[in-house]
Amino acid sequence: MEAEYESLLFYTKIRWLSRGKVLARLFELRHEAREFLLTQNMLEICHHLYDDYWIPKLAYMADILKRLNEFNKKMQGRNENILTCSDKL
């Protein structure tokens, strides 16, 4: 389909940070995902990708989780302690 990505990521409970990446990738590939779901006759799922109310919610959730992932990564590291983490918070 000439998309930028060749695959869609799947969420695993092992790494909750992947949830933000999955939603971001789904948002970027929403047109390709819609075409695929139509070819598979999954209309009950596909109607969300046409919904002008649901798509902005998806984009918002992807952005929020991206920012939470970035914040979480800043709070980790060898030189982090309660004082530096509270400053970042």
C-alpha cells in the first residue's frame, strides 16, 4: 500500500510503554488499516476508522501516552533519585 511502515505494532502486557507506540502507529496507518479491515469484512471494527468523533480521540490518546512514555524515561536512570525525580514532576 506504499505506507511508510511495513507492519502494525501489537500491544503486549510485558511492556506497557508499547501501548503509546501502538496507538501512534495505528493513527499513522489508519487509512491502510481501514482498507485492510474492509477487505476482511470486519465492518463492526472498521466503522471506528470512519468516525470523525473517534479519530481525534485516538490521536489524543496516542499523544498523551507518548508524553507519558517520555516522562517515564526521564525518571529512570543511574543518577536519578527522589530529589531529581520530584524536580521533573
